[in-house]
Amino acid sequence: MSDVPKVQDDLYLYLTKNLSELQAKYPNEPEKSQFMTQYVNARRNYNDSINKKFKDDDPAVASLMAQMKQQQATIKKEVAANASAAKILSAITTAVQVGAKLASLGV
């Protein structure tokens, strides 16, 4: 069993658990819509990964998994440090983009 769905779930669950706090950082458009788009995309990445099979020994999967874990650590660090909303949104966007690439590798 691959860890890809778990890594995708970790990001989605983190965003969900901190949704109120994160939404408060984006009270105005267009940042509010950008954040919510990334939140929905994180959920989609997770759902897209659930029923797929991934080759854990595939270097591309391993690389993207490592990037996902690094990005999630960055998001948590930025939120804990009360970084600027733009910096947090950028980290979330990068994680979601990596997650989309990762989900696309499943069959």
C-alpha cells in the first residue's frame, strides 16, 4: 500500500482542522477565493489518490512525496510563525500543485 493517499490526506486534514484560522487570514478577494480554490484542490488531490495505485519505488513518486512532506512542514512553520497571509498562501499553493502532480502518477 502506498503512502501517497496519506500524504494527500495529511495536507487536506491540516487545512480542514485550521480552516477557520486560515480563512480569517483571507477576508478579502481575490485572496479569499484563491485560498478556497487551493483548499478544494487539496481535497480533490486526496480523492484522486484514494483509489489509485502508486509505485513507491518510482523515483518521481518518491521525489514528489518528499516535496509534499517538505511543503507541509513549511506550511505548518509559516502558520505557527504567523507569517504573512501571502507567504502562507504561496506555501499552500505549492503543496497543492505538488499534490496534483503526485495524484497524476497513479493508475
